[in-house]
Amino acid sequence: MSERPRIAVVGSFNTDLLVRTPRMPLRGETILGGGYQTGPGGKGANQAVAAARLNADVTMVVSLGADDLGNRAEQNLVHEGIHPDYILRTDVTHTGVAFIIVDDGGENMIVVAPGANEVLSPEDVEAAREMIAASQVLLVQLEVPLETVACALRIAHEAGVRTLLNPAPGQTLSPDLLQLVDVLTPNETEAQIISGHAITGLTEAEAAARSLLDVGVGCVVVTLGGNGALIVSADGTRHIPGRHVEVVDTTGAGDAFSGALAVAIAEGRSIVDAVTFANAAAALQVTKVGTAPAMPYRPEVEAFLERGPTQSHSRARG
Ligand code: RIB
């Protein structure tokens, strides 16, 4: 595809307030942290930025507060090349905020105050119907109301647009909603919540994913952190190992993965190629601090992929 692939994102924006600590505090404990930084985040916006930096033509349907954080958010999204037509502002509540703690191992804990994300409505999505229908891929997450996500998925499904749901934060989902999803990208915890199957390794992850295929999901890609990702579809199961990198901060790695996967799928690449590309984007993202600002650009991902092939192990079905 010579044109830039068009991706519609319906999702959240949060201003991230991030503090580094040597370790996570215990319940009721106060500890002194280290470096502090604030920046643009939110799973929807992170994935939109990831896709835009990887050369997609991205339009985002998003709700921001009519406050200073909202002003800065809008400027940032526009600066990243995201079309502003559906950047909505509300004065009923504040711009979303996320409180993030990252320890020395690069692991994180996050609490989100959703604010304006909670008022993104199905009507807002209906107003973007034509834009969604003219996209190659719709990319959604679960930081905005479920009825809004369902509305976006329905519009895309009716228009024959490929749908990618990153089911984060994890919650149980109805079969009706799952049947609208072409590609689902849970991590192991989310796969466990959605499927109801306990996951302790690759075998259980595959069983959980297969139960979601039985409900009607097109393809499940379980992300495994540093271990890469497991593709489970009607064609079989394939593990694409992760790339070894120096981990600084894992926050937003799943967003880098889903944003990159959406781009590669919109470009018409095979699911194996798309997951290999997404693994590379996520690996590069964890080498930097922060969420959206740490998303890699296309030339970086391509150079990284050229530096070393990823081995893969496949298992035929049956
Ligand atoms: O996935 C990381 C994101 O989760 C952060 O940017 C934070 O805003 C929360 O939404």
C-alpha cells in the first residue's frame, strides 16, 4: 500500500503523572520516590500516537476537559499529526489523569481518574460514522464507556472495517461485543479475566484464547511482555518471541504493541508479520521512560527489525 493507512481510534486521553521509586510502596506506607515527570498518556491516545509515528493517517475520537490539561492535550495530539476533527472538549468534568509509579525493575502501578473519558458517548461516535467507515482499521480500548466502544465496533463491523480491541483495563465482555472484534490483544491477566480461564503458561493462554475464538473473536493475540506474543486463530497457534532489550519502563508497552499492530494490519500484512512488527515497536518503547513520548518512529522500528530476525515456533492446529 503506497498511501498511508487510515486508522480510526476511539479512546481515552490521560495526563500521566509519573514518579520513579526504588520499589513499590506497601499498603499504608509512604516512601520517597525519585524522578518525576508529567506527559501525555491514556491508552487511546498512546495507541493513536504509536500509529501516527509509524506512518498511519490517524483520526481520534476523544473527550478532553475544558481545562489547561485539555489545552495541552489537544496541542500534543495535533503536534503528533492526529486529525483534530473529533477531539471533543467538555466542561462537565476534568481531563483524564493517571497516577503512575514505576519501580527500578521498570514495572508499574497505575490509577486513572477518568474524568472527560467517561463522557465520551455513543452519540459522539455516531457523529464520526463516516470517518470510521472510511478507515482501514478501527482501534479501541476499554478506558471509555463500554457502550461507546460497542457503538464504534458496530459501525466498523457494518462497514467492513477491520476492528482491533485492546481490552485494557481488563473487564468481562459480552459475547455480542466480542463477536464484533477481528483482532483482540489481551495481556495474560486480561485474557484470564475475559475468558474466565486461569493462565499460568503458554498452554493455558492458548486454551483461554481458543475459548474466545469459540465465542466469535476473529483472532486473539495474547501479549506476553518480554516473551513476545501468542497468535491464536482458526489457522493454528504461533508464538512470536520478544526481542531482548534493556528495560527502563514498561508503561505503555501494550499500547505501542496495539498501535503498531493496527498499522501493520491496515497495511495488509500477514498476522505473523504484523505481530513481529508490533513486538519490535513494544521492545523499543520499553527502553525509554514515559508512555506516548516513548513511542518509536517508523525508521527506528525498521532498523531494529533489520538488526536481527526473531525466531518463531509454530504449532499446527488439531
Ligand atoms: O497503558 C498506559 C496508560 O495507562 C498510561 O498512559 C495511563 O494514562 C493509563 O491509561
